[in-house]
Amino acid sequence: MQLHVATLSFCTALAGLVMCINMTVLYRASPRERCLLDWAVAGALFAVGNFFDTFVGGLPYALSPALTNATFIAAMMFIGQGVSRYLNLRPNLRFLLALAVVFYAIQFLPALHQSARLRVSAITFISSLFLIRPAYLLWHHDNEGTRDARMLLSAILTCYSGLLVIRAVGFFLQPEKAGFFTTEPIQVFSYIIDICFVSGSMLACGTLVFRHQEVHLQSLARIDPLTGLFNRFSLAEFVQREILRAERYRTPLSVLVLDLDNFKRINDRYGHDGGDCVLKELAVCMRESLRDSDLAFRIGGEEFMAWLPNTDATLALQVAERMANIVRERKIQFAGQTIQCTASIGVAQWHAGDSHWERTFSRADSALYQAKAQGRDRVVCASTDCVDAAREETAV
């Protein structure tokens, strides 16, 4: 059975229309995902161009096929722009529109104007180039949470770009035809891959956005919104992972428990906004004191915790002293005023005999209370942990 090319063109237009509607509906549900608008425009351009091809005849060259070819290139541009926007790269809409105008204009060159074969080959090849960059950016982006969805869309863009090159070569090698809707295999092949691309892109783009939102929600569940540190709900997951690693490789693991001194006075004097400013700055001080491999948590109002892999109690004590000094010397600017604060820190080291991480935390918490009782603004190590760490260091 022979496929009717005009019918395939109509099906491509319908696929573009469905993509436009779906992306628009998704954008209405997720207005922060502006990339959906770009992909909706790309679907609309696919639909408009193919509807022109299917139903509109006898128009001047400036409208058909020159305009329909320009809409095809513009659709590729908007797909690429949507990818850039999704990856938080600044898209340049004016530049892309200027390119579309240029490519529309070059179709009036005598060689392209007089030969549909050369015109379609050139437009198809140029369109393939617009998909290489977004495919590359998706492939090399470093967000592990959306990796599968990014790889899917990148693969679709890469495959379609390659097929467009094959299509361009195929048209170039074909003899000139009087009509556009011929039954040549290259024409049938062209519309089939267009339908597959539009449908696949619609599914892949939707999947990518859904996965991105899922990862974002998971992040919100783990991250304290005020300080950007991990919150108490993520504590067990991350700490248990570090304990398993410490057991497997027989490496030390220590914990710091930090509490701001006289935080209620800060809240009473500067208000809750001032208190929030101090908490955010304390999180900055913690990051400055810790390594990338260390884990910092906000576990209560003004109480924080940090787990230090490959660190015994003696080294952890030094880290805590450095952290306390940074907090003490930090001048926090708020509403034209300078706020200075101090912190008390308790230190403990995890031992293989600890049945649960909370036992280690309990020793560090007790050391923190000792620091408070001794006058605040100081660091105290759980006595047995520091003694054990000193013995191990001496033995080495």
C-alpha cells in the first residue's frame, strides 16, 4: 500500500498542533517552566508550516513554500531555545528571529528560488545544525537527577539531526520534480521522521519537565529553605551513608553540634528578620569552615550539626575552633546595624560500638551543654572521644 504524502503532511501538522496544546497546558500548570512556551511555539510552527503545505495552494512564492520553510527552521530554533532556557542559559530571542529572517531571505537567491530540490536540501541541512548545540548541552549537563530524561531528549535531537542530514543529501540527489507532493520514498521518509520527531520531542520535553519538578520537590524536602543547609528530615539518610562508608573503609567520622549563644536576645532586639539574617550568615560561616565532603545540617531553630568524614575527634576539635572563631569575628549587617554573635560547639567521634548515629550525636550534644555551662563561646569535645583519638594518634 502506498502512503499518500499529503496525508502524511497533514498528520505532521496534527502532531505539531498536539505538541503545542500539550506544552501550553503544561505551562499553565507550571508557569515557572518558561521552556514549555518555547516548545509550544515550536509545535505551533510545525503545525502552521505543514497546514500551509497541505491545504494552501496557488500562493506567491513569498508565502509558500518560502514561508513554510522558514517556519520549519524557526521551529528548530525554538526547540533549541527551550533547551537553553531549561538549562538556565540566557536565550537570545532577537538573534534567533534575525536568523529566521535571514534564512527566509536567502530562499530568494536565484539558485534556490528556481530549484525546489536545492531549496529543500539547503533548508533541511541548515535546520539540522540548530539541533546539535541543544543536544550537546543536554548530554553534558551535570544534574544527575534528570539524567535519564535529558539523555532521552538529547538522543532524539541527535538522531533527528542526523536524519535531516540524510534527508538533505537524499533530496539533493533526487531529480527535479514538478510537484511537491510526490510519491518518492525520500518524501515519505521525510514526513515519517517529522511525525516521529514531533511526537517523541513532545513526550521527552514533558518527561524532562516533570522529572525536573520531581527533583526540585525532593530537594525542597531535604533542604532548609532559610539557610540552604540540609534539614533534619534528611539527617538519617546522609549520616547512615557516611557511617556505612566509615565501617567499610575503617575511617574516622566525627560530628559537631553548634548552637548560637543568646539567640533569643538577638530575636528580641532585632526582630525575627534580624534573627533570620544571623542564621543565614551562620550557615555561610559553616560552609567556610567545612570541606565539600562534609555534611552540614540545620536541625532546630538555632541549632546546627556537621558530620566530618575521615576526621577524628582531635581534627574535628580544630575544625570546630576555626568555625567558632569565624562566627565570633563575623560582623553581620542588618538594617543599618552591625550584629555580632558567638556560638558554642560540642564535638564527638563515631565509634564502631555505637549502635546508632544518635548515640554519637548524644555525646556531642552533652559536650555542647558543657560548653554552655562553662560560659558559652567555646568548644568542648566529649572527653572519652578526644582521649581515644589522642591515643590512636600517639600510637601511629
